[in-house]
Amino acid sequence: MSQTPALITGGSGYFGSLLRDRLRERGQPVRVFDLVDADDRPADVAFIQGDIRAAPRVAEACAGCEVVYHCVAQVPLAKDRQLFHSVNVTGTENLLAAASAAGVRKVIYLSSSAVFGAPKANPVTEQTPPAPGEAYGRAKLAGENLCHQFAQQGLDVTVIRPRTIMGHGRLGIFQILFEWIREGHNVPVLGRGDNVYQFVHADDLAAACLLAAARPGAAVYNCGAARFGTMRAVLEHLCAYAQTGSRVRRVPMAPAVGLMRLTSAVGLSPLGPYHALMYGRSLYFDITKAQTELGWQPRWSNEEMFVHSYEWYLRHREKILHAHGASHHRSAVRQGILGLVKHLL
């Protein structure tokens, strides 16, 4: 293992922290670049505080690094179009320019399946034309396009597109789901809930990133679970496992989506436009390319990763509910009007 440090932008966030730990387990020196420090950062991990939009600070972070994992992003929960562009696009351009100037061997850009919006057909492959349906997806696609531009100029940069990430410590909007089930409230699916929806465990995603970092040459990989099914199936499995009395309830799709969009727009709900667009629709990747070229084999099924995430939440709930300042995906979420909706299902 190289003793030249790897840089993780957004290394204090949910996935960045997990990737940090996986690199350390392999004996890789790690440097984190983020706005805030994580309270669980090991002492041997260097921390550089900075904003990805500040080019000089990004250049300082990249200096002397062999591999950069670019995990900084404004996520859908942020619901701020200006931040989507300034962080996800301008920040990515800063990072790629700094990595190129520093002679970084490899950049891994963590993108999103949101670049595909609601696809017309599944499975989605690397050849499926991106068609984002909201501001977050458009910003992530703009970041991908910058990666392709820099790759043409000689920077070795690989794009990893994960399906919705789950795993121990994954909170954000899922914290609401876990809390409802813990309390025994019913959980909704849109329509029959028969939309096929693939997730990816954060451990499996980290493995893909590490494999991609070791493979020379610019590339794009879609990453998701190998074992998955419908949205109803994964939620029913979790409810049965929890044994709290929660049941999955059907909600008419069209009016539900309309209400989700309206309450999100006026600030009454934590849900963003992407949640309204995709919760009732199918999206799953063909992962053959990652399996073939990287030798990547995801271990976790949808059902297994939901149970894993739920159990972790129960063990850490009190700390989570009283924590402040963590990233969106490492924090509890204010339920807003959803706190009333759970009593109506």
C-alpha cells in the first residue's frame, strides 16, 4: 500500500467517513478536506478545513496526494439550487483543476443515479443517456461532464454512480422511516409499491471506489446491489423484522406526489423534488461492467442492508437525536408535516 496520502473531500460526511476508515484498514495514509471536522476522526487522519468553492484551499488539500476521492456534495435534502451549482459544479471544477495541477494519479468522482431522473426503461446501463429530472441531478451531471473534459486533457478520473446508499450510520430521510417503524406507525408506498428499486450498501460502494482507484484509465461505473426487488418488498421485510406493528400502506400515487412537491416547495416537508420524482418509480442498474472490469461483487441485498441500518439506528438513537452539526446523511431530520402524516396512515 502506498504511503502517499489519499484525499477525501467531504471526508466528515457519511460516506466519506466510512471510506476514510476502509482506507486506514488497508494501511493507507488519509487526509480529509471538509467544512467541519468529524468527532470520530482518528488522530492519524489529517484534517484540512476548507470550502470546496475556494480554489486555493482545494489546491492546498490536493498537494502531495496520490488519489482523490471526491465525495463533497450538496444533497437533495439541502433543496438549495444555488448551492447545488456552486458546490457540485464549481466545487468539482476546482477539485479537478487542483488534482491535475498537483499530478494526482487518480480521481474518483462520486456521482449519483439522480443523473438518470426517472428512466424510461430499466435496467439502466452506462450507455443509458442521462436525463436528470430536477436541480440536484442536473448539478451532478454537470460535475460528470467536467470529469469527462478533464479526462480528455489527461487527468485519470473515474465516475462512480451509486444507487441510493444504505448501511450502518445512514440517516437523512431514512431516520424518519426508522423512527416511524420503531414507534409502530405504518409506512406508505405509492400505488401498489411494485416499483423495482435498487439500493447499495455503503461498504459495497466503498469497495467499488477502492477497486476503481487501483485501475488505470478513465471510466464510468454504475453500482448497486445484486439482490433487490420492489419498494413494497423491502419495507414489508423491515416491518416484519422490527415486530412493532408497523404495516405498509398503499397511497394513491398522483395526489401523493403532488402533495410531496407542494409541501417541499413551501418548506413544510424535508422531502426534496428527487424524492417526489422517484419514490414510486423503478430504477435499477445493470452492474455487469463494474463486476467485469473491477472484479466487484456487492455482498448486501436490499433487505439485509435495511435491517443493518435499522439496527444501527436503534443502538445509536439517543446520541443521534441530540447531535448537532453533522452532515445531512449523518443527522436526524426534522419531520415537518410528515409528523402529522404518520398518524393518518
